[in-house]
Amino acid sequence: MACRPAGDVYADFSAFYDLYVGEWLEDLPCYLEYARAARAPVVEIGAGTGRLTVPLARAGISVVAVDSSASMMARLEARLASEPHDVRRRVQTLRADVCELSLGTKHDLILVPFYAFNYLLTPEAQHKALAQLAAHLLPKGRLLIDVFVPYARIERCPSEPLLKVDTRDCRTGDRIRGWNAYSMDTQRQIETRRHVFEVTPAAGSVIRTEFTTERRYSFPAELESQFAEAGLAIEQVSTGYDGRPPDARSEQLLYVLRQP
């Protein structure tokens, strides 16, 4: 997403991203439904390594895939290179900061999936991003934003690292394990995750990698005020990806916003 200092802050994460969440596609049917009803192309913000981009393109959807991370975009482009021509031609990749987004086009559907909005670390960055996204919508166009509010960790942050990944890389045979250690800054509404990955080759010693990522959580009242300031109307808010209404403790929220 960006709106942060120069440099690729996802450079360490990108090497592990596909093993971490790359096969998670619970949200894909929801986005496909909206994309099939929209005028092409769809804009995907925070496209990363192509978790959604490639399946959308395989389904016949034209996608403008935007990400601020050079390492993530390189992995997306490498992934696209192995796809058939008709899939590759449906995807336009663009490395850009969402706060400075300037496509020169307007769109019927913009996606900000899988908590990408949470990587904007200040209210000011969120305001800038929403203004840019709203400016890229056609009249009656939709903006879908998937966010999280970690209520459980706000109330009781785990004291020990949690195992998040324990898998084997099918390409190399390496065993990969990953842990997250959490800390919460409730004044700034920042969740810091210290990631620890251990790669154990079939023959050789363990390779350990550590890095941190930060995400900002916003409570519904703050989000809804920001949406209104950007001139975006809330068409629907749900938890999960099947339209279920949220309750006061729902940690995941999908907002469907509309340009008047």
C-alpha cells in the first residue's frame, strides 16, 4: 500500500508470503461475483504476489494489479510469466503508492483485499488513500475494502510467539516454520508483528530469518467517518465473504462502498 518511507519494507516478507497465505482463497468467490458484474478492468490494490490477481485473470477478468513493493511485484510478474498468453494479457502490473495513485482512468470496481488497508499506518495516510481511490471510481462505481480489528489481541496480547506456518516447500523439499510475536500500541492503534521463519533444508543447517511488520487497526466508527469524508457511501458491511452481518465483536469487516 505504502504512504510510508522509501524502500521496500516487504522485501523480507515477500520470500515467504506465498507459503504464509498464498493458497488462502476464501475471499475469491466474493470478488469474482463483483468483478463479473463490473465493467473491466478491475483495479486490485495491494496485489502482492498475485494471490487474487492470477485466479481473477484465469476467470476472464482484466485486472490492474497495483502494489508498492518491488519484491512482491517481481514475484507476481514471475508467476504471470508461467501463465498462458490469454491470462497474461489480462493483467497490467503497476508499482505505485496508493496515496499517489494516478492511473489516468476511472473504474467500476476497485478491490483493497485481505487487510491491505491496515498497512496504512496513520489516519492521514488512510485519508489520502481513500481520496485517491474515490477519484478513480466511475459514477456508481464500487470500492471493496477488507479490514481487521484484532479485538482479542487488544484485550489480551499473546505473551509467547504463535506458530503460524509449518509446511514443506514443494519445490525444494525444505521444511519451513514461521512464528508471529505480537505487540500492541493501543494509543497509535498499531499492531506490530515480529516474524520468525526457520528454513530447514533436507541437508544442511537451519536458516533463520527475522523481521517485523506493522498494521494499523481502525474501529468501525473511525472507518465510517473516513469513508464519508471521502464522499463514499456504505452500500453494505459484512463479516466473512458471504454477506453475513457483523456484530460488535467481528474482527474482520468487508465494506462495499459506492461512489454517489
